[in-house]
Amino acid sequence: MPDVVIVGGGVNGASTAFHLAKAGVRSVTLLERRQLGAGASGKSGALVRCHYTNPHEARLAFESLKVFRSWGDIVGGDCGFEATGFLQVVAPQYEPQLRANVAAHQALGINTRVIAASEVKALVPEARVDDLTVAAHEPDSGFADPNATLYGFIAAARRLGVDVRTGVETTRVVLAGGRAAGVETSQGRIEADAVVLAPGVWASRLLAPLGLDLALVPHRAQVAVFRWPAGFSHRHPVFIDATMGAWFRPEGAAGTLIGVEMGITGTDIDHLDEGVDPDYVALCRSKLAARLPAFAEATMRGGWAGLIMMSPDERPIIDQIPSVPGLFCMLGDSGTSFKTSPAIGRCLAEWITAGAPQLMDLSPFRLSRFAEGRPWRDAHTYGSDRLTISR
């Protein structure tokens, strides 16, 4: 089995470490420049749903949902998964696209169906539905605790012998004979037969010395938390509401966490403002109240900002980089890969140990799609110029 070093202490790096060790790799080192979850993973909204406007990410999500639902048996401990159910809401003119996507998901085995607006109302009596005809419903989906998920992978990886090092910055990928042979770090060189890059917004600094410019762009994304207003006590499902470009889910015992599909491009990754902007809070309250009117008077209870990295077509790059044998990557996920991290980590581990992913074909996520002039385009989207950054 090869020696492997993983760069990035987020949920994808941790999942890869766990799956490599589970597969019998005896020397796995995971490096994190700060603390575990310091990047996007620790700030994630942690939605766990299968609904995508393409079957490839839906498949990754479905395989991962199986892990979230059986976390104690597969990984150990508790990832905080709560099966509240999930609703994908779209404007009436996108009903044909929704039905096409749900049919594709059902073909994969996902427990989902199209429900009428009246059924949405029955599930969530407080919801406004007069602007809807249908929605997609996944009763098995929900959300998890992002840090508990990350720490669960890390704890399981450590039990299997993975060396997890925090406060260690990776400064360069080392090459020997044209292939990845380890990394240089702030604490010296680590040699390895394979290197996995899952460093989030710090990816470009490691790729540039290799002559790789993947046009990855950092975005600052925010969320806000609102206390349930007086008289509101319904533990509502997770929503992605394409009519207003927002997602929301329960948070804690009596709160709702919401994110609006927008980000600030080109943020300085070394000087992140982790707070939430006042005008963003007002925007979130208005979006939330448009679907759950009682929240027009809800108290804001907190919020935060994190960094996500966007690829040119806003879909992940999961690949063995063709120009550098032995260098694997999970990059530019646009903030969507928390829910798919169990499957991504497994696929990368299989790629390293077996020569190719066994769980599913990852060719749609290949880096070469950009050079081929074939950036990712979904057939059945819901009208937004930007693909979702729902986490």
C-alpha cells in the first residue's frame, strides 16, 4: 500500500484519511495549516440532501446519505444527523425540470417524489405556498452537525493509525521524476507515494508552482440564525427555495439557520471577516419571511461567514491531476461538498489503492473538462444564473 499525505483538515480530507486507513493503508498523514475545520467545513450549513440538477452529484449525495444515516455503524460516534426531511421548492414554470430531476433521482434509488403545494402546506403549516404548484420531497434527508461529522472522521482515522497534524502549513508539493513524491511543510519535508489536495481556498498557492492555474476563485459566503418567533414550534424540514435563492434548516432547539445564494468574489483569504454583515441579516430575514411569514418578526441570534472556492463552472474538480502522476485533488466545490464528503473520500481512497474509484465513475468531475471546452452544464436547472452554493 502507498504512503499518502493529505493536505487539508476539512471534512473531505478527513473522509479520505478515514477511508484510506479503512482500506489498509498503514502510513497516512493529514496536514492542516490551522485547526481542524478552520475553513469551509467548520462554517458549513451541513445540509444532507440528494436533490441536484444532475445525476452525478445526486449519486455522490445518495451514497453519502447512506453513511450519515448509519454513521455509528460505519464511522463510529454521532455526526448529529437529523432526518427532518428535505423540500426543494421551485417556481411553477420550472415544474417540468423538477419532475425530470426527481425521475432521475428515483432511478438511482433515492427516496424522493414530487408533491403538490397542498402537501407542502400539510408538512409545514406555517409555510406560504400560494406561489407554488409542486415541490420535491426527500423524507430521509435532513442535516448534520458539521464539526461533529469532521471530528467523527478524524477520530475514526486516528483509531486506524492516521497521523493528524494541525498547525502545519503545506508550502509546496514535492516532485520526483515528474510525479508527486511528498510535500514541503512549515515543519519539514514529508515523503509520500501519493498526495491528496483538499485545502479549500488555499489550493491555488500549491497549484501555481506546478504550472497549474485552474481559475479557482474564493467567495465569502454568510449565514444567519434566527430565533423562532413567539408561537412558532414546528421543527420544519430543510428547504432549498429556488424562488428566492435561499436555503434554511432548523438550528438548535428553537432556531432556523438560513443562507442566501450569493457570495463576495475575490475575498482576501488571509484576512477573512468571520462576522455577518448587517444588510445580509436584513436580506435573510426578508427571504425567510417570504416562505415562513412568522419570521418577519424573528430575532436575529447570530451569524458567521466562511470561505468557499468556486471552479469556473461552479462544480467540483475531483481527479488525479493528469500532468502530475500521484497527485489527487478535491477542489472548487463551490460550498456543496459537505453532504458528499463520505462518498468523495471513499472514491479518492479507492483511486489511490485500487487504481480507479469503485463506488462510482468520477469522470464528470475531471479537470480536463475545461481544456476540452466542455464545462459542466446541467440540463434541468431552476432559472438561476449561478449554480447553487447551498452547503
